[in-house]
Amino acid sequence: QVQLVETGGGLLQAGGTLRLSCAASGRFFSSNTMGWYRQPPGKERELVAAITSCGSTNYADAVKRRFTISRDNAKNTVYLQMNTLKNGDTDVYYCRGGIHWGQGTQVTVSS
């Protein structure tokens, strides 16, 4: 059974830095694209950043040059380094691997 567990969310001021982690159980991790998503109120869940099994990355325009996604296949963990956080980054952040989703971790940015 595959499980994804996100940690690292919290409350911080605009301009701050946060790192999210997503630890995966199961054997699927190293061969799958992993992604971070968020779901603004009243909107569809949207991609924030993704990283393939080979390490190629892509980002939503809103987070380019501020967020960095990375992975450690030895630890079955994917990270999202979030710099220069803005109020608009406030959301629940979800980790996704294939068809599997984590439960989400709340990030709240105050001005």
C-alpha cells in the first residue's frame, strides 16, 4: 500500500522560507514523477512543481525562481523549497505520486 506523508507546513511572514517534505512508502517512488499541488479556494487543484524520475523539473509560472523541487530516491522523499513566500502562496499543499495523493500540509503566509 502506497502512502504519501507531507510535513513542513506552518505559519510564517511574507518573505520567509519554508521547506516541505513528502515521504513515500512503497516501491513506486524512484520510477515515478512526483509533484506538489495546491488548491486555492473555489478552484481546481493546481500543479505547483513536478520532478520526473530523471530529475527534470517544471514549475507553475507563479512560483518560478522562488520554489525548488528536489527528490532523494534513497530516502523516498520529495522536497519543495519555498523562498520569498507571498500571501498568495497560502494554501494546503499536496504531494502526488502517480495516482496517489498525500493528505496535505497547510502553509499560511501573513503580511
